[in-house]
Amino acid sequence: MAEGSDLEKTEAPSGKRISEARGEGQVPHSKELSTFLVLIAGVGGMWVFGQWIAQHTQGMLRDGLYVERRAAFDPHAMLTALFDAAVAAMIACAPLLALTIFAALAGRFAIGGWNFTTKPLAPNFGKLDPLRGFKRMFSADSLVELVKAVLKTLLVGGIAFWAIRHERDAIFALASTPLEVGLSGIARLLLIATMLILLGLALLSALDVPWQLWRYTEQLKMSRQELKQESKDAEGNPEIKARIRGAQRAMARKRMMAEVPTADVVVTNPTHYAVALKYDADAMGAPRVVAKGMNLIAQNIRELAAANSVPLLEAPPLARALYRHTEIGASIPAALYTAVAEVMAWVYQLNHFIAQGGLPPEQPADLPVPPELDPGPGPD
């Protein structure tokens, strides 16, 4: 039961899932919103640029319908006249065309945002599969699109029926009115019908946009198993990460053990802990811990130190304090300066004895280690 629930797509899509979908060209889009914006842009454009379009259209028709007799028999002149008429038509329609294109793009960006990808242009022969096409025909999305198409048809048809019925007397009267008055009446009728259509499309858009957003999220929903797998892919496989950490620890231990022969002294517990110290008065402000270990690693440090003639000093409280409170490569705590100073003095005396002979120095005892720094005897 738990395994089945992990495979159900009940979780919200992750950011990576949404990003991949956008890369495939899948973004939320409302056709109703685009239609509404394009239509309102067209109506607004005709309102603002109507006089401009009328003037240029009038001039285009006047120039296009006037043809000199000799130009009618000259193919080159006719082509030139046709080209001029096409340019004039493009100039007349340019403002309205630019406004509607901007509205169409705004409809795409309004809920989906800017998304540029060429993957949808790649050939997809799966779309030619008749079984998939049959499933799409009877899917929930197709049913919703059918309902919206019916609503739009009823909306436009209902508005047209109401307008004709409500204005039938005015429409019949247009036959006996002057041309300018008749055109003005037709324009008023078209304006009323258009505004009502825009109002209906605005209502459809207000219903379609939340549906498209909800449907988009539903299509991208993920199962718990997919979320877990994505998390593993993002963070890395735990087993591989564990191996990497193990290899890193091994390399760090190898570098640490390479520093033991260069140490000045190794302070021991004597068996549980071993800490190697090094001090260079010209380069260091205080002695540093170059290696430390516990149990088996401590034994390896002691053996390596003995093999390289590095002095070993049994000082359990100091060894425990250094192991607990100092990291490898760091200077010793200020509270241990006095104790370590006695140790380093003993090392210098021991080196002098080895080099020149004489009486061997006594190992320091009862080193001043603050009680709060000593974790106590035995391994932690």
C-alpha cells in the first residue's frame, strides 16, 4: 500500500521538473485570454487608428483604380503600380497589425512568461500515432475545449440574435437613410455587439486562466518516488557519497601521517590518544598539531614516530586536552601554552643530550592542564 502511494502523482512539481517542462515548450497558455486581448487590441486599434487607415485606404483605392491608357499596355508599369499599392496597404495596416501582434504575444506571456526553446520544432512522429490521437480526442482537455467552443458559439450567436432583434427597426430603416447616416448606424450597431462579445470573452478568460494553471500543475505533478529520485540525482547517490567521503578521509589521513616524521614530539595517553606537535619559532606564533589520532590511528602515529626518532612523551591529561580541543593544522589553545612550553623545553634538552651527551633530561610531570580542558581518562 505504501509502495502504491509512493507511485501516485500527488506531490507538487519541483522547480527542476517545471524547468524541464519549460525546456520542452510546456507552459500554461489560455487561448481565450489571447483571443480576448487580440480582439480588444483590434477594436482599440480601429478606434485610435481608424482615421489613419481610412485615409490611406482611400488614397490606395484612388491611385489603384486610376490607370493611364499607355500604362495598361506596359507590364513593367503595371507591376510598379501593384507594388506601390501593396506598400500603401502595408503602411495603412501596420499600426493595427503591430498592436494585434503585441496583444497576441502578451496573451502568451501573461500566464506562461517568456520561454524560448526550439525543441517543439523537432520532428515528433509519436503525434502521428492514431491511438494517441484517438485518446486525445476523448480526453478531459478535449472535452473542456469542446465546452468552451460551444459556449463561444452560443455567446456570439446569442449576441448577434439579440442585436438583430433589438435593432431590427433601425436595420430596416437603413435602406431609406442617406449613406453617411446608414454607415453611422451600422457602426453603432457593430460597436454595441463587439462590446458585448468582449464582455463575454472576458468572462470566459476569467474562467479559463485558473483552469489552465490548475491543469498545468496537475500534468506536472510528481510521485514521492520521483521526488526522492530527483533528490538523489541532485545531491548524489548516498553510497557513492559515502565512498567519496571515505576516500577523502583516507587521503587526509595519509597526508597527516606524512607530517608525523617532521614533528618535534608526540604526546600520548599512552595508548588511547596520540598528538604530534611541531613548532618553528620563525614561522609559527605557537606550536601546532600536525597529526592526531585515537586507538589504532594513535598506535600508527606512535610507531611512525618511533621509526623516525621523534620523541614520545606520556602525558595523558595533555594528550586528551590536545586531541579534544585542537584541530589538525591549528595552533594549540592559549590555555595549554604553559604545559606545551614545558614539553618543548624538554624536547630541546633531549635533542641537546642526543647531540652532545651529558645527563638525560627528566620527563616533565604534572603538567598544568586546566581541568575544564581534560575530558577525562579513557577513550571518548
